[in-house]
Amino acid sequence: AADPALAVPCGLTREACGWSPEVKLLFQIFEDRDIGDERRRKLLYSLDPGAHAQLRNCLRLGEKALPFLSCGTLSPADCLAAGSGPVLEREATADHQVQLHMAHRARPVLVLSPLWERATATVVLLHGVFQSGRMLERLARDLARSLPHARFVAPTAPMRLSPFGMGPAWFEGREGEEVAESLEEARNEILELLALERRGLDAGQ
């Protein structure tokens, strides 16, 4: 639950739950509705971009928690380029290596690659508003069980304004030219990603 008071089991104190210092600090942020000190801002910046956006909007922080997103952005294809940034290894499935490409922390790209055979197809998964590619990991793992030959790629959308606030979204949530422009930007990014995947499949990578 978003409300810390609802997350503590009845009859227990927060200390008795054995939560990490980070979780306790996150609950404190909810209670105080404040991210004024460096420790709190650092914790907020470390969150997945989808969780970051949901928390920021839940606390009605506006754009106060957005400075770490102002350092430019990379397309999903650029994030997957060789040597473009750190890659976090997640627990592998029976048939797939699971990695999180973190060239830009506001736009992580989740990738599941076949372990025992050459990939012959790519499945691209697109998340919803205020989510991220990382949040689709469970879905990707479930789908991968039936498709051991396929590579799964789940990119993260750029931060955009929507009716729910500022967060990862593939298109603007307002009406007019902004929607058309953002849709065209998203289309170009996905086409670029598909072209990269096609080259990899053709090369047997």
C-alpha cells in the first residue's frame, strides 16, 4: 500500500518488521511529504523511473524531484548500443539470460536473450503510463517460457506530461499537436529499435 500506516501488520511496530533503512526512509518521506534533505533526494533518484513518477505524483511534489532527468536522454536503441552504459544481470530463466541496460537511468531497457539457441524473433513489450520496461519483467518471464527462441525487449518511454502528471509515457496526454508530435517521436524510436534488432537477428547475434 502507498500509505505507510497500511503497510505495517496489525500489532507490530515498524522496527519489528525488519525493514531496511531505505524502506523506513521511504515511509518517512510519505509521512512528512518532504524530500528536503540529500538522503531523501538520493533515495528518490535511485527508484525505477515508473515508481519515481508514481511516488512523486502521489506526494504532489510536482517537478521538484525531476533534476536527475534533465541530463538529456537516450533512445532505447542507443541504450542497447555496445558499451553505452552499465548492464545489470538479473536472475536467468531456464532458457533466457535477463539483463537490465542502464545507459540512462530514466530509460532502462529490459532484455531477455535465449541461452541455448540463436534468437530467431524479437518481441517488443511497451509499458503503460507511469511504468517502465523493468516493470514488465514478470510478464516477459512468463511469455519467455513458451518462446525459448525469442528475444524480449522492454524499453522505457521518455518522461512526458499526461493527465496524471509527469512520468514515463509513449505520448503526450493532452490534445492537439503535442499528441501527434509525441506519437511520431515514439514511432521513430520503436522503428529504430526494431531495425537494431533486425540487424542482430540477421547477424545471428
